[in-house]
Amino acid sequence: MNKHSKTLLAALLAITLAGCSDSSDERPVVEIPPEPEPNPCDGTETASSRLFLQQLTDSSVIIKWRGDADAACIGTSADGLATRIEAAATEGDHKEALVTGLSAQTTYHYSIGGAPEAPAGQQFTTAPARGELPDAGFSRLWIIGDSGTGGDDEREEYEGDALRVLAGMEAFVASDGKPVDMFLMLGDNAYDVGSDFNHQQAVFETYPDLLKTAPVWPTIGNHEMGIGFIFGTIALGGLGTSADPDSWLETADSEPVRMPYLDIFSLPAQGEAGGVPSGTEQYYSFDYGNVHVVSLDSQLSARDPEQLETMQNWLIDDLSSNDLDWTVVIFHHPPYSKGANHDSDDTAKLNGFDMPQQYMREQFVPIFDAYGVDVVYNGHSHSYERSYYITSHTGTSDTFSFAEHAELIDGDPARPASGRGDEGYAQLSPTSGGVNDRVVYSVVGNSGKANKDAGSLTAPEVWLQHPAHIEQPADTLDPPRRGLPILGSAIIDATDTTLVHYFIDINGEVLDQFTISR
Amino acid sequence: MSAGVFRTHLLLCLGLLLAIQAGAHPGHDEQLEAVNKALATAPEEQALYLQRGNIHAEIGHYSEALQDFNRARELGPEERVDFAESVMHYRKGDRATAARLVDKHISRFPNDPGGYEHRALIARAEGNHAQALADLRTYFTLRERPNPGLYVSAARMLQQDGQTSDAIAVLDLGLEQLGTIPQLQRYAIELELERSQPEAAIVRMQSLRGPLKDSANWKLDMADLLLAAGRNSEAATLLLEAREQLQSQRATPARKALEDRAETLAATLSP
């Protein structure tokens, strides 16, 4: 390199460095790229004995587990998790990671313990924005009742029944590839007494894969209320009539504590998922896209007049504040049922443990009619029953009439509409003059056991013969009964114009369906 | 022995019964049969006599129940029996004995919330609101998240006694403990109006605007309060908004009733 070349190079270098320097400081500065932030998700996947999703909305979710891990990591790519959420230790030896700031209709993967990769099957999709539809064009709800037979307490008699029902759902969804967006549990989720161990076996070890991908929304059944202390007295499992959720015994060295259900599930008492705050996890509501779901407490709150009235007042406010396309209500005790041992006409029997059936019929059905509820789901009776599209029926079964209570074809009182095929229901009922005042009630208490006879408390000749319920052509008897004594579950597919209900058996076959259009 | 340990012992005995139990919902006859079978193999087990006593009490067989409770006392420890027997006497209508026994229970197990709730019920039935309220207040402190209906119950007793301000204070305690929930706030609004505090009622109603999602129902309720406070212009604005909102929503009987109510309110506001 000659002298001129060196001079030119020096000049160019000076110009270049000058361009990089601060105008107030003539000294040349060379920018050094910052060190990349270390990924906070640098741990390893940690085993948990239960892992499930709670309160999934369009922007948040609670990832809940039991185990040693103190954090979860989340991301939109399974092998690139980079957002770490520290978990809070919560009641019942659980950990909860509240994840916020999520995008609607987006699939996220997650790990437990801080790993940067999500194991297969640990992902969820956030809800659509309020009022919107999922990308698939419809929301899919899976509904199971009295499913809690998967544990030791009922294993001998009902071995594998809950899993068979799960397999039926999986066969159904495999036909179109659309997974369920959530599942609703109608009570008696964990026989026999709803203990933590009962839940471990009957819920967490029965549906482990589904619980990692879809949020579960439960309601309280009689078998969630332990041995049934009534202000300290004792009854057998499922016979409790206490209104006090704190009358459940949890551990050997403690005072009576809250029922385990309330520690296991984290439910939106403060309206965290779109409903009106109820102040209690015993009853609550939430929104999912264009569907509003209400879970009522027919086991405890319904047994005390003032607690019942307080729940009614909340329900009225909640439904008054709801303008979504569809409203689904769940609770355990069916207002209408001729199930084995649970006859809605004979609720005062024994110690009145079935009285909530009557209370809910007399005191909540008018609210459902008036405030635009579309469908109600209950368990308790271990069979499938579902009603016509009815209104204003608050009496016993002998007071039911098609003319007064059922949706009719062309106004003919001899022809109640079935909801099937071309007898589908309109949300704005023509029979009622274009008003949304009718409800279909379904009993789906057969997702873990199915009664084979009427039992000791229901007369055999009335078993599965409630006149508000529709005859089931799939029944094996002729004429068919108004119910099916077999295992199964329900699916709701809700678009912006139709709500379709399917009752499916353990093979995923549809044995009953109805459609409500809007 | 704590109440918890005591009940655990009962639970262990009940495990035996549950194993015997054939159906999910046996009747009392079946329950009694199960207990009797268990007693045949464990005739000295106190918990089984308590169990049978409770079953008898539930079906009104009080002399048999008392016999079993007495046997349970003989087998001891005696404090296990007080609460169960108190409940039996309460059902029987003998509230004095029920109260005496639950007093004993509470003195032995002062941190058992169930005892206070039960004693509150007895006291309320006796018309002893002061005792009932004191027990409910204790219950509220022992429980993290009581059912909202219990606050309503406490406030109602105070209202019946003419203690409106205290009733509101109980509801505010519930609102503090449970969050801004309509069941308690609406009752407080009712009481504010009862003590002629419409502006306080309006402030409370305003707090529900978010939780009730600015619904037409909320707007009309608020319009009513504003109208009662002479704030007609604000009431008219809300009324207009409520009517527009209702027109865009599908018809339900409740919404039709709101439309009628809006029409009446509009007539009131018209000059």
C-alpha cells in the first residue's frame, strides 16, 4: 500500500468513525450488540400428580397443578417457550400460574417447572373474543354427569365405565376433528364422598389428557359433600343435607374444613371469566365466545332459604347482564326426572336429600323461562332423559300438559315438537308469540354409571316415564321409554345461528339430538 | 381431642358402613341395618352409636336417638356427643337443651365454626338476635369465604330489630370479604333508601355498573334512584340508553317487563 493509499484509507476511516460518534463527543465509539437476555425458561419439566386448566378466557388462563414445580412456561411454539410465570401456592396443596395478556383464539404450549419445551399434549387454545365464534365456526362443549366412578369407592361395580364414556366422546370428535373447547361436570364428579383422593382417581387420573388441553367447569353434586355432617351430625355418603360447605372433614388433625371441591377447583367468584361476580365459588358464570354458562349450587345453597334467595338474586342479575347468543345452565339436581331413586315428584323422602329437585323446579325454572336460558343440564339420576322445549312447568309431573307447557307443531296440542329433524326449535318460540321463554332440560347423570332398574325409591312403572321428557326411539323397549338407561354423555355445538345437542353413547353414536335456531 | 380428630374417628367407622352399603342412596332402614351390622362386630364403638342416634334423630325417633347418645356418652369421651345431641334437640324443638349442649361444644372446641353457625340458628329461632349475630360474626372471622347468604341473614335480623345502620355494616363487611357482589350491594341499597340516604344508594349502585356490565336492568335501577333523588336529567339519559339497548336484544319475558318499566319511567319523566 503506497502513501496515498494509506492517506485515503485513514481519511475514510476517520469519516466512518465520525459518523458513528456522538456529536457532543468527538471520540469514536463502537456499538457492541447487547448480550441476548437469558431465557427465563431454562429448567426441566417437572412431574405433577394433577395438571389442569381453569378459568380459560380470551386473554387468560390458570394452569393448576399439584407437584414440586413453582413455575410454568408458555409460548406459541412448543419448542420455544420463553415466558415464565411464577406460581402461587394455593389451598389443597396446589400451585396456580395465572397467565394473562394472551391473544384470543390462539394456541399456546406450556411446561411445568420452567422447561423451554412443552411436552406433547400440554397446550390449549384461548377462547374467542366475547361474542365471537371460534375459528371452527362453532363452540363445542362436552357435558358429563355423575362421572366420578373411576376411583376405588365404585371401581368394583363400575370398572371402566367413565373411561368408556370418555372413549365415546373421543370417537364422536374424531369424526370431524373438532376437539371439545371445554367440559362441564354436572356433579357427583368423585364418588363416594368427594374427597381429595376421590377427585384424584375419578377426575385427574380418569381424564388426564383432556384436562391439560380443555378447561373443566364443575358443579356440586350430593357426593361432593362428604359424609354429610349437618352442623356436626353424620350421614352416609351422598346423603348430606347441610348448607355449610365447611362441614367437610379434610385431614386427621384438623377442624372440619371446606369441602375439597372448593380447594381443588378455582372458580370465578369475582366474575374473572365474564360472568357477574357471585362472591362464592359454589355458583358462578362465565362466557366462552358467544355462549354464556351458569353453574348453580343445588346441593348446598339450595337447602337454606336465605342462601337460596341470595343465589336467585345473583342469577337474575347475571342473566340480566348477559346478551350472548346462547345460555347454558348446569346444576346437579334435575327439576324433572323419573330416574332410579330420584323421582322429582317424591323429593321429601328419607331426610329430604332430594328436596333441591323441587326447590330448583319451583324457584328457578321461572327465572330460566323469563331470562332467556336455552338449555339446562343436570345429573343425579343415572340415565339419560331430556325434555321437550318447555315453559312454565313448576309442578309435579301430573300437572304437565303439551298444550300448556310444550312447544307445539302448528299450535296443535297433540303434537309437541321433538326438536329433531324438521321439528327443530326456534329460540324465539312461535308458540309463545316470538319470545325466548322456553328451555330444554336434559339429565345426563349416566357418564360413570347407568342404572339398570328403578331402584328402591322409584316405582318401576314410572321409571323413565316423566311426561315432560320425550320418548327415546333408541330405547330397547316397545313402546320406547322417555329415557335411556345406558352410559353416555352430551355434546353441544353452538354456532351463531344454531345450538345442536347430541346425546352420544360409549361408541360415539348419536342416540338423540335436538336443534335450537336463532 | 380436637373436633377434627374426633370426626376422623367417626369417619373411620363410617368407612366400615360405606363398605357395607350396597346402594348409593340408601334409605334410613338400610342405614340402620348397616349400622346394626357394624355394631354386631364392634359393640363398643362409640361412633356407631352416634351414627345410629343421628339416623334416629333424622326420622324423628327421638327416644331411640337419645338412648344411643346416652350409650355413646357411657362409652366416652363425652364431648363427642354434645354437638350431635344438640342438633337432635334442635330438631325436636327443645331449643333450650340444644343451646346448652352446643354451648358445651363451643367451650371445648372454640375454633369449630360449625358450632357457632348452629348456635346462631338456635338463637335466631329463639328471637335472640344479639346472640345469633354475635355467633355469625365469629363464624365470619373463622371462615375465609362464607356464603353470601349468611351476610344477608345477619343483616335481615338487624333490619328486623330496627338496626339499619348495623345491617348495612354487616353487608359492608361481606362486601369487603367477598368483593363487590350484587346480592349484598343491592340489599345495602334497599337499606340506604330505608334510612333516607338516596345519594348513598346511588353511590352503591354506581359500584355495580361494571359488575353488571352496564346492563339495561342496571340502567333502569339507577334511573329509578336518580329520579328519586331529583336528578331527572341523568335519569332521562340512562332511560334513553336502556331503551335503545333493549331494542337491540332478543325478546325475553324479563326484557319485555323492562320495556314496560322503561315506558312507565318515561311517562314519569315527561313534563
